[in-house]
Amino acid sequence: MSNDNEKMETQSIRTLSAEMSNLSRPDGSAIVAQGNTVVQSAVYGPVEVRPNKELADKAYFDILYKPLMGLPGCPEKFWERVIRNTLEATLLANLHPRKSINIILQEMQNDGGLLACCINSACMALMDSGLAMKCLVAALNAIITTEGDVLLDPSLKQEEEAKACFIFAFESINCEVITSTTQGSYSETEFMKCLEICRSASMKVFDFYRECVRQRFSKEIDK
């Protein structure tokens, strides 16, 4: 019988794919797919900011999330705050006082892990924009099933049937947690197990970022 550590090593994330600079008008853009979940991100800025939002010591940072259908509701507004707080921790916003940096996120398809995909897509769009960043961020989600098992990067159906859902975002320097959100009932042991599984998987996301950047610039050199 395998022990918990061996079980953790068998956990894997769904296939990642992305295209950077896929939009011409924004200052940076990326479309990211995690399995069948797809999010398009666009970065605008630094640009002029409205006087009522102007900050003297740093850039004003704003997130707009657009669901696949309809208008954003309370859950989407909460997601905007989570994404903004997560990404704001990575930006050197003090380099652009009295300016605005805006990110628009468009949900294209949702098959689970949508918030994590939004964070990763926005991070790649920021990378594409060339804005100075302290670090990168990788977001992963995991669930506790009704049987008590931990499942990394679940589908939407698995999320809906789960006893508890977790989303963690990690910075790229020391792989420390900068954001976590939870839903449902769980024990401290289950929380820590999901945290460590997601932390380990975050390295695959950072490797994916590096490969995307390498491919992008190798194409530029070939031109």
C-alpha cells in the first residue's frame, strides 16, 4: 500500500497551453488553457488614471472580470478582489505613480479551476506587457472529495461534488503562499495536505511559464 507521500507524487495537473501576444491592442495579452478551462487576459498600462483613483506613490491597479454570459455578480466581484490582491503583490507599482494598470479577464470556457486559470492567465499577460515584477505567481486548486481523498486540479463536476475546495497562489522566489481561498468543511491536516500538493505542482506551472517565454522569443529571433 502506498503512503501519503507516494500518493502526493502521483498527483498531476491537467495539460497547460498558452499563447502570448495574441491580441494586438493591449500592452500585453495571453490566452491560457488548463485542461478545458480557458481564460483570455489583456493588460493596459501604465496609462493615465482618473483623478479620483490617482495614487501619489504607486500605480492604481484594477481588475475587470467578464463571465462567459451575463454581467458579473457578487462571486465575480470577490474573484476580482482576490486576483487584484494576488497580482498587486508581484508588481513594482511604485515605479508608475499617478498611473493606472488595468487587466481585463474574459472567461472563455469553464471546466474547473477557473479562478486559478484567471490568475495564471493574468500573470502571463503581465509578463507579456514587460511591466517590472518582483516575482511571478502560479495558482493551483485542489479538492477534498466526499470520500476524504485529495484531488489536484479537478474538473468542474468534481469541484461541484467536493466536500471542500482550495485555491493557493505561490510566488516564484521561495514558493511561499501569497493567496489562499477555501470553501467547505475540512480539517487542518486536509488543509496542509492540499497546500503541499499544490505547492509541489506550482513548479510545473513556473516551468511552463519559462517554456512559453523561451518559445516566444525564439520565434522572434527566427523572424
